[in-house]
Amino acid sequence: MSEKAIDYLKENRDELLEKLNEFLSIPSISTDSTYKQDVEKAADFLVTYLQELSFEKVTKQETAGHPLVYAEYNGAGEDAPTVLFYGHYDVQPVDPIDQWESDPFKPEVRNGRLYARGASDDKGQVFMHLAVFEAYLKTEGKLPINVKVCIEGEEEIGSENLYDILLQQKEKFQADFAVISDSGMVAKNQPTILYGLKGFTGIEITVTGPDHDLHSGMYGGAVRNPIMALSHILSSMKDNDEVITVDGFYDDVEPITDAERKLIKKAPSEDYVQSTGITETVSEKGYTPAEHTMGRPTFEVNGMYGGYQGEGTKTIIPSEATAKITCRLVPGQDPEKIQQLLEDHVNKHAPSGVSVKVKKEKLSAKAYKVEPNHPLIQKAAESYTKSFGKETVFVRMGGSIPVVEWIDSIYDMPIVLLGFGTPEDRLHSPNESFPLDSFDKGMETLVYYWDMVKQV
Amino acid sequence: MSEKAIDYLKENRDELLEKLNEFLSIPSISTDSTYKQDVEKAADFLVTYLQELSFEKVTKQETAGHPLVYAEYNGAGEDAPTVLFYGHYDVQPVDPIDQWESDPFKPEVRNGRLYARGASDDKGQVFMHLAVFEAYLKTEGKLPINVKVCIEGEEEIGSENLYDILLQQKEKFQADFAVISDSGMVAKNQPTILYGLKGFTGIEITVTGPDHDLHSGMYGGAVRNPIMALSHILSSMKDNDEVITVDGFYDDVEPITDAERKLIKKAPSEDYVQSTGITETVSEKGYTPAEHTMGRPTFEVNGMYGGYQGEGTKTIIPSEATAKITCRLVPGQDPEKIQQLLEDHVNKHAPSGVSVKVKKEKLSAKAYKVEPNHPLIQKAAESYTKSFGKETVFVRMGGSIPVVEWIDSIYDMPIVLLGFGTPEDRLHSPNESFPLDSFDKGMETLVYYWDMVKQV
């Protein structure tokens, strides 16, 4: 039955691409107020499209910032599940503009890729969903599932208003599960299920010694050096085996199962040496780099500074030294508890003769994970494989996507991350593009998926 | 016999102070080319004074920078020793000028102190020597010792040309011993012999990981963090007992003798907590802060930096981290050998996954020390005590005075550091001053000293 929808997509490919290009031509840069009208225009494009599809309650919902596009489809009947579809229509700025080979807002196809700002992140992927809805409605007269559409205009500026909206209008966005297409595959044409994201927390440590920089000749030998004190504190927190040595840090970590280890092994992994210029990879003792990046917590010093930074030499004992630290957390770990453990450790390891202050970063998030063998995930893998003709790999990601954590914490619904981007898409950079392969096969995947989950 | 000279100084005190004021009124700021003529004028003042005293070979010796004033006195006869007297006539800038309570170049006496730029560092102390020569010549018709005068105009800008002059004109400056009055006493009216200075060496360590800053979510767990790597390296170099843990670092250190420990104990020491705002002092295990600052080598991180230093959080693995390190060395230690030991240690402790580069700082110097029981030192202590009426204390200093190291390395002659400044003199700061007590008693000390060493 889904074949008809697929045929529709094939037959109307040119018209759909033309319509996508119209969407991509709107410079909906959310961070720059010069483009405020264009951001509105992109929202209007979606509203019009959803109205054409006869979705209900189509609204451009005003926020303190850019509007959120909401719509519902309830035609699948009460027995069919309801999916919350999340995406965003705003895009990143285009600087440096001179590095673009074609106008970022005049979409152009070169070598099988569609070049335009937003082609991959996230207008292209949002459009694919709407086109699939169109294909079903035009061929079957109805969708296999009920839908709640939530497409925001502020993702690239931190989704400033979304959390409050989701929290305050819980009923409105309630669904059986969520689908988000704002991520990628590990390689082109490699079906990829992202089934976990890391959480996040951070602290800043400031070590203060003397109340001003001191002459190292007159005071060296009587005064503790704050940089050296901070180095001792930091090196007590993670050893050279990349094991975090903070008491209790791993206590609540959900272990990587043997099944997961197999999944991780199957996923093609980036050649880190090649892509980053390092001499060799390092990872936590007992874990491969892929296992560590995907499934084990990390501890990174993001910045450190103290004393003299200029040319040559200045023979001082500096007054102060500071380190900024963030940790990526895995399921089981509580960000606030981890912050407390970090603070306790620092205070315990602070040497005499200096004062040590720990500032807890406000921004923190729990990790997110859905079981890879959850039926909704397994169906997604099947759809992918059916369309791309290749076994789906399952990965977890070291990064965090705030909206995922919010949907998880507010609604506790399964979230399916169905991304079709590729590592070559150059998100946020000049010459962003999206492979037409992904456009075609991704829409097929979605057609199969909605058909497969109509009874889940 | 020296009493006549002392009487002369007392009787002519007003005239001498007036003459000193004339010298102090010349703004001989060596670092600022605006004052080039004034620097010359200060040199001319000295040339005129030395000519009035009938010194021989009085010359304003041109250099690539400011001139050096040279003169000789050979009237003491062949059996008398020859002293090389070093001082400098240039001064520091006066900024911030609005913090001066009186014009820095209009000397003014307040509460027993003479306020003027250079009053203590070093014009005041240079003038005392010339005044003492005058007193001897006017009363005895001769000096007890032969003299070579070397007064430079570039001390405050690093004595740029002096080393080459001393090296190339070795014969000219050759003497039996040197006397320098460009330092201070540990407290006002506390006779102080400075019998040792520390040496100096330094390295800069740069740890490089990835060739650009990386997203901590995508790469954390596969890539070594350069800041953490550097922290491990640094913390392996000095422990929390303030013991330097670099292999071989202490091998050649001349130990502090029991006799020295007693001398150090006798010297009044600064209240570091009070003066620097630290919570408590720390020093090498087994040594007091005074022993460590005076007689044990030190290792200080003068600056460290890497990664993000702005507000809030940036979740990166930084590409690079750098630390600047200097060590103060004691007699026995060779700066180049120490640099090599530091470099070897760093290379040995560099963890995998990062590249570590060590840059050796060019500027380095050996420590200087004269035996406190050397007859020239003992005579100096006696002279001090006779004049100030108080037992002389013996101290070593954690700092370095380049000219001392140069005279030591080029001539290998004993150097007597006869300083009359006080900790309250505010060298290099607004409201520099010099106590008139030091002026009077310091000149007396010099009268006694020349008389005592005429047969040493």
C-alpha cells in the first residue's frame, strides 16, 4: 500500500525539489534581526503547506522570539498512534560568504548534491516529512498515523522559548512517540539509528594564591604557586589511562552491554587521526575510542589560564589560575550529583596555601537513551534497510541535543532520531549541501516507517 | 684616622645633600628616548664630580646606548688593593605621576626621608660613594684604597651593553674585588650583608593535540586533552611538598650548612602572609620559607594557557596548551644542565596522543655566592655594625642581579654587596625615597670599610 506513495514521490520529484528550493531560498537566519521578516516568511511557507495538506489547527504560534509552527493530523483514527514530529526552519548565518561557491539562498545541484544554507540542517529534512505526508494524502487519502507538528524557528539560537512552551502546553504536544530528523548518518547511504545522546555538566575552578602577582625571586620558596596547585588538582581528576579518578564518578553509569559493544563495533567509525591531526587515539582503559565516545562519560578541560601569556619570560608567581571543565554524561548519571562529586573532589585535593573556589555551571542535562531493541527503533531500522538496501547501524553520540532531553524529561516518550544528513554536509559552514540520494531514499524510508508503525 | 673623614661628612652634610639634590633633579630615565639629553646630563654630573676629585682617566665612554662613566684612582699606592665600584645613574620612569606626593625630580625631605626618583635606586647610593671619596681626599689628601669607577646608564633597561664591555675590556675593569651598593637592608637601620644571589633558567612547554579545537561531544573519549596532558606533566615536576621531582635537579646543589641555617635564622624575615595575602606559607619539605627563598632552588610556573578563556562555557577539546616555567638556581647548579634535565623530564613524561615541544629560554645565569666568613665580607659586617650600632645580618636573596653574575663569571673576583636601601623605599614606584639615616650611617660605614680593607 505504501508503494503508491513512493511512486508519487518519484513522479513528482521535480515539482517537490522546486518547492523545496522555494523554501531554501528564504534566508531565515534566526540570530540576525535583519532577517526577522524572512524568518516569518519561512514559517508562513510551512503554514501554507500544512494548510494545503488539510492539517488541522495549523498555527503560527507567537513566542518571545521567532514563531513556532504547529499543526495536527487526526485522520488515522483513534487506534492509530500519534507521533510528535519536531524540526526547525531557521538556519545558521552564512559568513564567510566569499567561501560559498554558489549563493547560499539560490539552491544549486552539483555532483548529486543540493547546495544551499539549510539543505541538510534542517529545512531539507523538515521538507521531506511534509512531502511524504503529501504523497500519502494524494495517493491514499490519509496518513497511516496521527501527527502533531512542532517546527520551531529558534534552534540555531538555543531554542530559547521551546522548553517553556513544551512544559506549559504539555497536553497540546502529548503523543505516543516523537520523531526528529535533525541529525545524520555515519556515512553517506549508511542507514544509521542514533539511539542515545550524552548529558552534560560543568564546573569552573579558580585557585587564588597571593593577592597580586609576586616576584618569583623574592617569594619563590615561601608561596604556593596557583598554577601548580591547579595542575595537581586537575591531574588528580583524570589519569593518563583516561580514567576519571573522581570518587563516585562512575557509580551510576549504566554499563555498556555486550549487545551494545557489538552494535558499536558494527558502526563504521571516523578515522580520528586523519580528521583531527592527532598522533594516535586514546580512550578509557578497557574501552575502544568508539565505545568511549558513544557510551562512556568524558571529562574535558575546555580552557585553562593563569599568569603571564605574552612573549618571552616574566618571572612571577601568579595570583590566580582558572580551569573550565565540562563532562559528558551517560544514562544513569545525574548532572547535579556529578557536579557535587567534582566540587567535593576539588575541595578535598586543594593543597594548603591557596584558596580554591568551584563555580557550578547552570546549563546541564541528563543523557538520553532508547533501547535499540525497542519496537519503534527496530521498525525504523527495517525501513532504513528496505530503502537504502543496507543493514542499519546503531550509534550513540557524544553530543547533546537539548530538545531531546526536554521531550524526554517532560513527556517521557520514546524518541526516534531518524537523520538523513551525511558527514560531508558542512553544517554551519560555507557550502552546506545535502545528497539527493538522501532526499530520495530518506523519503522512501519515511513512507515505509509510517506504514510499519501504524500498529505499533 | 677615618674619623676626620667622618667629621667632614657631618660638617658638610647640607652642602652634600644639596649636591645630591642637584644629581636627583636630572630626569635620567633610560627607557624613554625623550630623556636622552637628561641621561647624558646625569653622566656629565658624575664626570664633573670625579674630575673635581682629581680621579684619573675620567671618561664618558660611549656605548650603543647610554654612556658609561669610567674613572680611576691610583693614589693609594701599589700595595693597597684596587676596588671596582659599580653603580648606575639611570632611573625608572615615574608613571603614574599623579600618585607622587611631590615632584619626582624636585627632591623633598619629609619625615626623615628624601623623596625623589632615584633617591635609593641608585643615584643616592652612588652619590654616597663619591661623597666618601671627597671626604677622604679633602681631609687625608688620599684614599686608603685604589678605585676603578664603573657607573652605567642602562641598568633599568637590562644593562644591554655592559656585558660586552666588561668582556672586551677585561684589563681595564680588573680589580681585587668589587663593591656594589644597589640593594637594601632587610629592615631600616638593620645592617645587612647580601652574600648570595640565585641563578636563573627557564623553559616553555607547548603541548599540541588535534590541529584545531574539537567538539568535546564528538571527540571526547578518543582524543587526548592537551591541557590535561600538560597538567600531568607539570604536576610530575613539583609535588605538594614543594619538592622538585625532576630527576637530577638537586644533584649539584650546594647544601645549606648548619652555619648558614643559623645566619638565616638570625635575619629578620618578611611576614609573607601579611604582605601577600596568602593563607599560609609553604616551602620545601625540611626547609623553612626563609631557607627555601634564600638557599634552595625554586621551580615556578609563571604562566599557563590553553583553550577557551571567555565567559561561560565552550565545550571544546583545545588544540594546544602552553606553560612558561622559570627556575631560580643556587650555587653548584648549572643553568644549561638544569634546562636539559627539565627538557628530558618533560619528554619522558609526555603522554601518548599529543606532541610536546620544549623551548629553552635564552636568558640564564648561574647563582652567585661569596663565603660569609670571607675577610672582605667580615670587614663589611664590622663597618656596618660600627656605624649602625647593631649586629649585621647575613642574607642570600632569591632574585638575580645580572651584573653580579657577569663580574663573577668574567673576573672571578669577590663581590661585596653593600646596600643601604630599606624595604620601604618604593623602588620603581611612586614616592621613591631614601632614609637620611641610611645616608648618614651608610657613608660612615663606607669610611670605616675603606679604612679596614686597605690591607686586606
